[in-house]
Amino acid sequence: DTAVSQTPKYLVTQMGNDKSIKCEQNLGHDTMYWYKQDSKKFLKIMFSYNNKELIINETVPNRFSPKSPDKAHLNLHINSLELGDSAVYFCASSQGVNVEQYFGPGTRLTVT
Amino acid sequence: GENVEQHPSTLSVQEGDSAVIKCTYSDSASNYFPWYKQELGKRPQLIIDIRSNVGEKKDQRIAVTLNKTAKHFSLHITETQPEDSAVYFCAASRTSSNTGKLIFGQGTTLQVKP
């Protein structure tokens, strides 16, 4: 199946823990993104990589660190998790910019 | 800063009626305007997009209009069906930034009653 996939789908963890979310796309795209969708459904860009180079780095706490080992993968590591980090995190990819972005299924992170 | 305002936040229509969702953007350099549909528990998916060199684009029951002077754009859905029920997001970006950064509106929850 050609798609954008994310693991895990659900993540429940305690405050203070460190966790990672992984994203892979097999669409051959050169640009990947991380979005956060909060409880009010608001979608906000966090990071974007183009050919493994960071091109968008929004005002996000430095506890969040993205990493792109290659064009097909973009991971998100979160240190010292806080209650306010609870949200759905979406990975997306596109071929170039300002074109359709293909979203992954999302990772629902719950911090208790 | 960059901002996209979307209205209404919720919209309820009868099956077969039309639905209109409106967005206003603040960055006059924005020139790419996609619309995404997100069904409950699912991922956002692109349904239509428009670039600033055209004023209107249509795809079957969906149309988008753009007024660059007023800095607003709208999504029109005709002959609505229950499967149109979802959250709809407008977004804007400027191609000159070369980053693909999308600024999303707050979303509109559309309910189509059978």
C-alpha cells in the first residue's frame, strides 16, 4: 500500500517521560511535516523537512526534536512530557511545497 | 502575523441543501489556498485547492471562490449528502516562502441531516 504511516497509533504515558513517534512515507515525496491537532481540532504546523533539511521550525518547546534519517522517514522525539502535550500528532508528506499534503493516520498522545 | 479566520465554526444543513464556509486571511502574499476534509477519527484529506491566478474552481459538487482584493475565499458544497458530514479546514500559504507552510483556519464542523 502506498501511504503515510505512523507508529504508534495510540500512546499513553506519564508526565516527565520521553517518547518517540515514527513516520514513514512510501510515496517518494521529498517533503515531510509534523502537525499538532489539539482538543479543539486546531491544526498547527510544528516542523517540516525537505530532503532531510529542516525548513520549518515553528515556535515549539525545545523538548520536541524532529529527526529525518532519510527522505522517507521523519520521527518526533518528545522529552519530559507535559499534560499540555496531549493531542493528536499528524505526519504528512508532499512532493515539493504548496501542493497537496498527504496525512498519516495520526498518533493520539495522552499524557497523564 | 499570519492568520486565517474561518466561519462558521459549526454548520447544520438538510440533505440536498447547499453549504458555504468562509475564510479570511491576513497575509496579502498568500497565493495557495487548499481545503481539507477530516471525517471523525480520520486524517485530513485535500478536497480542492485554488491558486491566486484564478477566481473560481469547481469539482463536481464542490467549488471554491477567491477574492484576493478582500483577502477571502469560500467553499461551496451543493446537494449535500450525509457523507459530507465532517470537519472542513481552509488553509493559506505563500509560495514565495518555498516551505509549504500552511496556516489553517479553526475548522467548520458540517452536519448534514438526512
